[in-house]
Amino acid sequence: MKVNSGHSFTDDQNRWLDLIRRHLIENLLMEKDDIDTLPIFTREGASWGSLAKVFKGRLENLIHEINEAIAA
């Protein structure tokens, strides 16, 4: 994934990034609300707040980067 370049991620962050990648295979866009509402995330116990902590406040910027990379 193009977004991985320039970033260092923990194992926990990589686990969530894998779920995001799986979501994007079918949807081609990631939105903030997806994390709170879609089963791929909720069945894993994810919420926007919990993932924002995992990504140390960088989640919104990361999702923006991911969406831009997909659009490019």
C-alpha cells in the first residue's frame, strides 16, 4: 500500500490497516462513519474513538491519505 511508505506502524495498527484494506477492496472509499457502523469493524470491537487512540490521533489524516492514494 502506497500509504505505508513514510510511516512506521505497530502490529496492532497493521491489523486494523488490514481490515481497512479489506473494506476498500469492496468500497473504494473510506469514511469516518464506516468504522462506527460497518460490521467489518464493529464485530472486531472498533469505534472511531478506539482506533483514534490506536493510531495516536493520526487516524483522520491517515484515512485522508488512503482516500487520496486510491483516487490517484
